Amino acid sequence: MTLVIPAYNEEKRLPKSLDRILCYLQQQPYPAEVLVVDDGSTDRTTEVVQSVAQHADCVRLLCNVHRGKGYAVRTGMLNGRGDYLFICDADLSMPIEGLSKFLPPQLNDYDVAIGSREAPGAVRYNEPEYRHIMGRIYNFVVRLLALPGIQDSQCGYKCFRREVARDLFAVQRLDGWGFDVEVLYIARKRGYRVVEVPIHWYYMPGSRVRPLQDAIAMLRDLAQVRINDRRGLYHRISAAEA
């Protein structure tokens, strides 16, 4: 199993988060790796991860130029070695103990499992009301135009079977926040089974999501997904093209 952690200027949050993740993984019966993808940080994110990796063989670091969360996640998904690849936010707004809900034996027979803050059984903690309202408005638009039936496309915790991840992220194109909708749109288009997993989610101060600006950017990305689809950019890549 591979945890993919996209990181941009996370020198303050990563030490505690990586410590919690490693403590949890040491207690699990399956082999795991932690793949941190540094999205061109300008702080000490790289040094922090390298320091941890010196004492934990399962931690790997990949470094990108700064292009956005979507690009960082794509890099991790195409380089992860696990049978399951799990996107994990650096702030651990979903406690790492929730990972078990996405893996056998608790969850089987799926292609893509997405953490949901809206599915029955999910709980949100300390989220400002304006954030919740704006998120629901955006998700209504997403359901209307791209992903009917999916209640929470934007949650940062998602799990893919490895062969599905390779197939989807080989053609996924958006580098910014809109990548979530894009990859789920492609998954639906290809007939993959997508399930929502209710999680406990904690609002973390210092979030880099800017509700108004990012909502506008994500709406623009949503339109780009439909344009890309019409242009045939999401067709499966053949062995000859790979």
C-alpha cells in the first residue's frame, strides 16, 4: 500500500503528521510506503522529509517544480508501488486511523474509494459555516454538470487500486484543485466502480484553500474537463503510447 502525500511548504505540519503515520503503519499487517511529493516548496519541506527518510526506509521523497496539487498527486500515483494507492493530505484532517475503512477487509470490490464528509455516518468537526456552505454550492454544480450522485468529490482522501490509478492518471491533465473532479469523471466514463466512504474530518487552521478564489478556479477547471472530453483527451493510452 502506498500513501501519496502532496506537499507544498509543509515544514511545520509534516513532522507531526509523518510521525503519526509511521506509528500507525508499524502496527499494520501489510507492507506500506509513504511517498511525499514536494510541489516545489520554498521552505524546508524537502529537508524535513529527507530527515525522516534517513530513519524510515518506507518514506520516499519526489520533488517537482511548483505546478499545483493535481500535478503532485499525479506524480505520486504514477510512481507508487503499492497494490492500493491512497491520497493523504499533509494536515491529516482525516486521522490516519481512518485509512482502514478504505482497505480490505473493511472495504472490498471497488476501483476508487473516496472519502466523504457528506455520506451517512460522516462527521465534520470545527468547520466554519461559510466554508461548508460554499463547498456544498460547488458540489451541487459538480453533481449537476459532471458527477451526478457523488456527494463529496473534493475531499482530500481517495484510494485507488494500482492498475486503476495507472489507467486514470496516465490521462489526467489538470494541475490544480480541479483534478479531483477530473479523475472521478474519467473513472465514471470508463465504468470503474466508485464508492464513497464516510469519514471523520477535522477542519485545520492554516488550510491553503481560498474558498472564493479556488471555487472560481475549480469552476473553470470543471469547464475544462468537459472540453478535454469532447477533444478526446481522455481516451485510454495504448501500450505503444505509454
